[in-house]
Amino acid sequence: VRYMSPDTSKAPDSGPTVASRTTMIVGKIVLRGAGKLIKRLKKYVSDYFDVPVEEVTYSKGVFQRNGVSMVEFFEAARSYEKKHGPLEVIGDYLHPAELYWDDDRCQGDAYQGYAWGANVLEVEVDTDTWEVRPLRDTVVVDVGTAVNPLLAVGQVEGGSLQGLGYGYLEVIEVEGGKYKNDRLSNYIIPTSVDCPDFFVELTEVPCSRGAFGAKGLGEMPLSGGGPAVAAAIEHATGLFSNKLPITGEVLTALEQKGDERRS
């Protein structure tokens, strides 16, 4: 696989880098390209051994005939290259015809599949200082097929922690059009000390449009953290905020408003 650095003089307009679509779309492109490559090598192997091409199969790096190994992939590829030059194929992506999308009006189904997730968060709230501490975060995600389960779990944990930070820590202060806290020394994000116990479950429901049934898992884990923080704090204290982050100062103000209403 030859990878070219993004360059608008060489690459066609393929839309923005959004929606965690690389695994699904680019993965499918690579898979289609690999299929074309295998098909071409099958024809070469059948000609080389003088056997019908329909009798040649490919499995786990080996070309076979009637279950008997004929030649390994790399050996066949090297032989092809010596005789015909570089073995190259092109994979492409077209939006599925059955999914309506109007690019001019930005209407319809822009993407061919979506991942899903749910967070159940347990928090501890100190009602004297209003300090919030996440204790346990259970995250269930539908990723289609987990191409790399270990990395998928790591992505979910990292994205979820980032979402929690958005929910109760990360205050952005702007003054005169400039960020006041524009560095990590004064922009507070969660560290390993703030990390709750994560329990991640990958629910695999293969998507026919993704490579090996995979969906994307880039931004999705970030989405559930903030709402989970708000729901958990409300359940623990009865105080609800429709703005994030819900800091100790926010909870103090909400408590005081409640006291004012009661008086």
C-alpha cells in the first residue's frame, strides 16, 4: 500500500476529515483494492501453472487448487513483478446509490453507517466543597466489527476521559476575543489521577458497508462523557445544569439559587 501525503494538487476532493469515517470508507477502499489485486494474481497463477482460473482459490496468504497449496502470495507477487513490472491496482469509493445525499443542499444521508454508544457514570460529590469525582464509567459501544479490540478499548477509555473533562473540569475563559487560559498550566484537563475505573464493552454488530464489518470509533467516545456527568450530578445532588462544564462554582451557584427560592 502506497500512501501519499494529502496534497490538493494530487488528491481529488473527498470531503473533510470528519465523522470517524476513515476505518469504514478508506478501509473499504483498501479492501476493494486488495480484492482486485488478488483477482489479478489468481489469473497470473492460473496461467503460470496452466490450470483453470476458477479452480484457483486464495486463503491466508496462499493460492490453492482443490485445497492443495500452489504458491504463497509474496512469491507469486515477486514473480509477477519480474515479468510484468509493478503490481498495482486502484480502489475507489462511491457513495452508495441507495442512500440519498444532496451535496449542494447538504440534505440526506451523508454517511453510510453510524456507531452508537452509551455511558453509565457513577460520581462522588462533596457537598461541602462541591468537588466532583468520577468513580466508575461503564461504556458500551457498537463499533460494527472491532478491527483491533485492544486499540478500540483504549480509544474508548481515552475519549471517555476527555468527555468527562469537558463535563466537569475544562473551563474556557475568553476576554477581548482571546483565550485567557491558553496553555496547559491554566487549562485544567483530567490526568491519570482523575481517571475513574473504566468498564468498556464492545458490542459488535457488523456493518455490511465497512471493511470487515467495521464502523468508525474516532470522536464517538467523547460524546457521552459530558451528558453523563450532568445526569450523574443531578441524580446525586438534585442540582441540574444545562451548561458544561459543571464545576464546583457552578454547583455552588445552583445551590444558592435553590436556597433563595426556598426562602
